[in-house]
Amino acid sequence: MARRRGPRDSAGEGQEAPSNRARLGKLAGMASLAAVAAGALPAAASGWDLINMPRGVTNVSTRIYGLHMMAFWVCVGIGVVVFGVMIWSLIFHRKSRGAVPDVTMLHNTKVEIVWTAVPVLILVGMAVPAARLLVRINNNTNSQLSIRVNGFQWGWQYKYVGTDVSIISKLSLSSDAARMLDSGINVNSVPHYLRSVTHQLVVPVGEKIRLLITSVDVVHSWWVPDLGVKKSAIPGFINQASFIVNPSKPGVYRGQCADLCGRGHAFMPIVVRAVSPAAFEAWLKRQEAAQSQASAGAPASASSATST
């Protein structure tokens, strides 16, 4: 089985761009370490990571995080200036200090020009990198692997374009059993409760993956924060999205349907497993062989995607 291999993304999507998180996270990291030492938090938790947007494992998700942090610091700067002036005025221009209100100043052209021009410049300065990032997010060219994604109530079907491999991914049996009313199962004993699936979407790291996303019934939304992908699945339409998992970041990344798609919306998780290109090729061959045997009526070997 041969898959088309295109050139690597010219912007180096597998490489992570620097961000302001390292600076801002120092104090939060120190506080988190202190909390761990005191037994207040588990070792894997990070105070800043618990409240902030995830940085993700793709170049696009890292850039989204950088844009988010830029907007955050702009808001902090505006807040410091505005509230600083307000507090200073309250302290040094209060009546007890003999301050007398100026009732004659009804209009000041220079002040109005300044407080109109400054916000415009701030918005333009933020709009330029945001527009560039939007263009990059929607650049789905030069993909090396295409996958058709069909949403349905309530799960996902993945078809690897150019192959005979097609898998159905639904809520795992363990989570499905535990969620039932009066099941008697302690949900804390179920690994990745409501975040595990019967079959994972397996992709290679370092390759540009293009998703062709649609739906067979109602509107769904394919959302995996760590990949920087959130795209609506609309019946009758095909939306595109793409990502490249950093070669140094193989692993399992979880998401869910982000659209209110019906009664089982809360039980429609997404699990993506990123592996090395060699491991992916081996997995794909096993899947093709198993599904070929199944379609021919022969007993298929147990080579389906890992369920977690």
C-alpha cells in the first residue's frame, strides 16, 4: 500500500515556537512545586496549566497559545494603566485633600483623539498576527495523509483515504457501562472515564494530516485542543482541517464533540494516538489485512486499534 508523500510544511510545523509561557509560568511553577512538596497537589499537576489554555503538540497549537498570551498581556497592560490612573485619582484627588472638581472641562479634542487612536492601534497590532495565524490554520495543502471523518450520533467513523482501512470510534465499553443510571460502578475506578474510546485514531508524527470532516445526521464538532483543531461536522458539507504532531511529541491526545448534537453529546469523545511513521505503517498494514479478511468472510485477527 502506497501513500502520497508531499514536502514538509515550509514553515516547519513540527518545530515549536517560543512563547511567553516560560516567563509567566515561573512563579506558578514554583508555587506548584511547593504545593506538591506539601502534598496539596499530585506531582503531575501544574497550577498554571490547570487554568490556562493548553500549549498543545503542533506548531499551530503553539502559535494559538502564543497569540492567546499576547492578548492576555495586552489586557493586563491596559488594566494596569486604567486601574492605576483610577486608583491614583481616588487617592490624590479626593475632597479631603482639598481637590476641587473642574466643572468647566466639557470637551478636549486632544484627549478624545488619543483615547480613540490608541485602542485602534492596539486592535490593529493584535489583528495582524491573528489574521496571519488564521491563514496558516486554514492552509491544508501539501498533506501527506488524508482521513475522512464522519460524525454520527454518537461517535466517529475514520476512513484512511487511499486505503481500505475504516474504523468506528465510540465511547469505550467501560465508560459506557459506568455512566448508566444505578450501574453501581465507581467512575473513579474507570480509566479516562468518558474520555476513552473503542478505537483510537492513529496518525504518524511529523507528517501533515488532512481531515475531511462531515456528518451523517446532525451538526457535530471535531475538537482536540492539543492538536489545535476544532472544526464543525455539517451534513452535506465537507470541512477541512490539518495538523502535524511534533516528532518529539508522540502520545495519546484526547478531545470530544464540541457541539450540542443530542442526547448522547456528552458521550462522544475523540482519542488520537500519534506514533512514529514506521509504527503507523505497520499498524496500517495490520488493519488492511484484518479488514480484508473480514470482508472475505474469514476470521479476522485481533489487530484493531487500541481501546483506551
